[in-house]
Amino acid sequence: MRIPSALSVLLAFCALHLLGAPHGLAAAEAAPVTAAIAVIQPTTGNETAGIVTFTATDGGVKVTADVSGLAPGKHGFHIHEFGDISDSAKAMNTGGHYDPEGTHRHALVDADQPGSMPHHAGDMGNLVADSAGKAHLEIMLQGVSLMGPANPIVGRAVIIHAKSDDGGQPVGNAGGRVGQGVIGIAKAK
Ligand SMILES: [Cu+2]
């Protein structure tokens, strides 16, 4: 009887292990991501730095940006397609504006008219820096999600441009890229 009893212990162990596994997976998948963060770092020759947070709300994704080290005035502010910040000199590996709907249309977006027309999902308008080079912006983004099935932004990049986004085609004439940061999962507050 020794061998069968050893076998049954082994089978019982395997059965427990298999039963336990789905519960573990379910727990890991259950908590939805409701907050994301991009830490902005400067490209070569710039001093851009700051924090951009993204919070999932019933009315869209709320974006809050606090950035310093900018030249006074407007700076184009976008989500670009790739979270690849390996080009520390010019931030070109982040690709172009995030445009998952394939609109191929750029637009200025501001707090008064978010999502008012088809445009790149990553259009976030302009940061406006004061005389000290600091900018604060709060805007509600429509048509994107943090990690949902609809146009997820986690894993992509925030880009801050040298010049004002004038809403022109195809990408707003905002010039070079002075700051970049990857959008990552944040601890919900
Ligand atoms: Cu851009």
C-alpha cells in the first residue's frame, strides 16, 4: 500500500495546486488600472522636467501636468505612439502623435472643446509656461483609456515640444522635442 498512498498524496497535492492557480490569476487581473504617470525628462540641451498624471474617471481620462524648465510661452503637448525614450538627445524614438483611430488629423485640444472633432487621440493642446518656465495644465481626454481595450495610453510617451502647437496639419508645427516621459502604471491614490 505504500506506493498507492504516496501516489494519492501526490495527486492530492497536484489537485490543490491546480485548484489554487485560477484563484491566484483572478486576483491579479481583478484590480483595474485607474492611475498612470509620466515622469518628464529633458532632451539634450533642455531643462524640461515634471510630472504628468492620468486618472480614469467617468468623464474621460483626466490629465494633470506640472512641468518646469520651459521657455516662457506655449509648448505643444501630446501623447506619442511609442514609449521608447532611448533617444535622449531628440526623443525621436517615441514616433508620431498617437492616432489609433487612424484619423490622420491633428487638432488643437483645449479644456473647452475636448474631443469636439476627429483628431489624433494623443492631442493634448499646449502647456503654457509662465515667466519662471513653469506650466500647469488640467485637461480631460476623450477617446482613450489607460489600459482598456479602447485606445490604451499606458506604455506610450508624453512629449513636450519647443514651440506652440498651432493646430496646423499634420502635427501642429510645434518643432523639436524638449521633454519626454513614458506613461506607466501608477499607484492609485
Ligand atoms: Cu508631439
